[in-house]
Amino acid sequence: MTLGPQDPSAFSRLLNHMVDTRIPFRMSIKIGGGGLDSQALRKLAASLLAITNSENKLIKQSIEALQSKAHIEPIVKFRASFAT
């Protein structure tokens, strides 16, 4: 397994470098409805593991915050993939 860079840079810098050096790449961005549909299992897992560390508790709280906003405004899914 190879470790990633220890000093990550902004994605815009990478994208500009790829365009400047004419490295071929493709990207796909999808925005769709039903953003909370796929979060039920994640919320359950975060609830069960909330006692193990604070990050799981934050995930659970974030999903609950989105659920409370879902009655007022739409929650969408955002997926992005990039390949060279």
C-alpha cells in the first residue's frame, strides 16, 4: 500500500496542471434526488459506534440535521468521479 502525499494541495491546482500539460482525463458529476435514502444504514452504524469515537457521533448528528432539514428543503445526492 502506498501512502498519499503528506502535504495535499487544492484540487484546482491538480486540474490546472492536467489541463496545462494536456494529460487526458474524464470526470462525471451526478446530482440526484433522494439524498437521505442511502443514509439509513450509515446512521445505524454511526449510532451503534458513537461510543467508540467522536467522529461516529458527528456523523450521526449530521444525518439527523439533514433529516430535520428534509421537511423544509430538498436533500440531494452528489457523486463525482475522476479518471486519467
